[in-house]
Amino acid sequence: MASTRIASITARQIYSDRGHPGVRATVTTESGASASAEVTAGTSVGKYEVQFAYDEDDTRFGGRGVGRAVHNIEQVIAPAIIGMDATDQAGVDGAMIALDGTPDKTRLGGNAIAAVSAAVLQAAAKSVGLPLYRYIGGMNACLMPVPGVLVSTGARRYGGGAHSGSKPTYALMCYGFDSFGAASYAAWEVEKVYRRLLFERLGVDAVSRPTPPIISPGVVQHDRELWSLMTEAIDTAGYEGRIGIQVDVAAGTYYDEEKERYIGLFSAEDKTRDEMIALFQEAVRQYPFVIIEDPLDEDDFEGHAILARTLGIAVVGDDLFTTNLERVRHGIALGAANTVLLKVNQIGSITEAFDMVRYAHRHGYGVMPCNSRGEGVVIADYTVGLGCGHLREGATGPVGNRFLEIEEELGSRAEFAGRRGFKP
């Protein structure tokens, strides 16, 4: 039998689709199985995420080069784990975490550790001849998630959100269907309708451009105008009651701690926490919202608990939880939110991320995977392997294509999550 032991590890700096460099690690086993994984920073980063290794003393790439991460992979991590069994994920990850020796992976960099960890997982799956989703979840990995399609981005519409990374972003979630394939087509169709309405009603050229439409300052006076247009698009496409709205608010990036106000979020008026909560409650009553992500500041567990109790839809914690088991434990104890966003590269290792998923599922919380840290198309395999009922976007494009492949491979065993894929 060919060996699953790690034979070599290499790394390099790459260009990412985020506008700054990322790091790619490649792991090869003694059997010849090889896999690569990439890690890059997101457009908005929570303060509780692990620290990435950057070339901060280098003027190139604005100090965001990852040569230090590449060095740490090849010169520090590789000598320590070459020869270990790639199928011993916990052992490999534990060795890297111990080698780093810091609580936030400052020494080696969360990007360095995460890239190697994910590459080890994928190389192990190839070594044993299993598709990644089945290697992760076994024969029970047959749940196809509710996907969404990104339809609007754009920060600073009303003066706030200078560091929000284009948030709030909006997606349309396609849940009322019998298969992922049907949901995927509905996503494609409703996006076309929404783009046409944006052009006809607001003059936003969203028809001729393939990128998600950016809603710039001055286009609308309140995001309610966008909510109404999304609702109209859903109805016009014939999917009322089958497609809903998801918003990633990234509210913490709009929060002014001194003023205790959210500045320029959803409209020009500054808002208190109570006013934000009231606005979300109104939005859920009047529009088909099914998911609200990071609706309040990342330290406001109490506010997230109020929303989880009162909204009756999925309240997702991203910056609130940062894929961190200890923050998830704390949040669950308080009833804060009801769903955890999963970014494997946000915590720094596969083992830590998957441990968090198991804990969340055991305690009745949903898990919503996202590939905004460079996880790429394997987010589809993570989603199915971990039995997650929905994910951030993923209806079309390369990720959607991977889901369609998985659904075809599963055949009659594939089960579409539908509305029950959301919490509550």
C-alpha cells in the first residue's frame, strides 16, 4: 500500500482575487498524491481573527507581501512535519500549533499554518482515493446546501464604513427547490432580473458587467430601496416564497465606540444599538430576509442574543465568533446569534475549524461556510462533508460547478436541504 506520509512541502506567494498577495502551500505524500491550498486576507477582518505573517518592513505590496509566511512554511513547518502521516490531521495540526506557541499564531502566521493544514487534508484524501467531501464526512456526506448569489456590494454609501471592505453585501438565497441544480438555475435567473431592475430603476450599469453591482453614494437614500428592488426581482422571476435575502452587515466596521453609534449604516442617520435592532425587526417583517450576518458590533453578544430571540431567521456570527471555539462557546452560553460563519483559514487549522463545527452542531447552531479567506472551490467539499445546510453564496461560478459535480456523483443519495437548512 502506498504511504500517506508527508514527503515534501513547498510554498510560494501568489496573487489573489482580493487585490493583495496570498500564500499557497503544496503538500506531497510518499504515494505521490499532491494538493495545494491558498490563504489570503478578507476584505473586512475581525479583530479576534488569528494573525497573518506579512512582510511589514517591505514597501512592496503595501507591506502585505507574504514572503515571511513562505519562509516559515518551508524552513520551520516543513522540517517539523515531513514524515508525519497526512491522515493524522489532528496530529499534524497539533504539531504546527505547538511549534508556533502563541494564542493567535503570531510567530509563524495563521496564513502559513492554515495553508499547510488545508493542503495536508486534501493530499490525504487523494492518497486514500476519496473525494474530499467523503473523506471528511464519510457515507453520510450527502446533504446539498442552500446556495446564494451575490447581487450587491458597496460601502460608504452614507459616509460610514471606510474599513468595511464593500459591506454591506447582499445575496439572494435559493431554498425552495428540490435539488441544488434547480436552486442554482434559479439563482442565475433571479440575478439577471435584479441586474435589469437596477439599471432600469436606479441607473446602475449592472447588465453589461459580470462583477457584482456596486451601489455607490448618491444612488439610494436608504438601503430599503435595495430591499424593495430585491423583493421585486424575486417576485418578477416567479420565486416568491422560494428565494430570500441575505445580508452581510459587518456592523462592527461602522461602529464608533466613543459615540456608541453606528455611523452611516443603511442610511445617513447615525443609529444606536436599539435603533439598529428595531430596523432589523422591521426589515424582517416587511421583506423576505432569511439571513442577517454580523448585524451588530463584534463584542455585542447581548445584542446578538436579542436578535436571535426576536427575528425568527438565521442570525450569523462572523466577526462575532471568528471560527473560534472559545468565542462560540461563550456565544452559545448567552444565546447570541444562532449560526456560526465558518472560515477555515480564519482560525488557522482544519482541526480547530472542524472542532468548532461539531460543537456548534451539537448545541443546535447552524454553520454557514464561506470561502472569503482563499479556501476556493473546496468550500463545496467542506460544506457537504460537514453536513452544513447553507453557505455564503456558491450557487454559480466555480464553487457552484463543484456542487453540481458532487450532486451528480451522489445521484439519488443527494438530499437538498431546503428551508430547513437555515436556523432557526
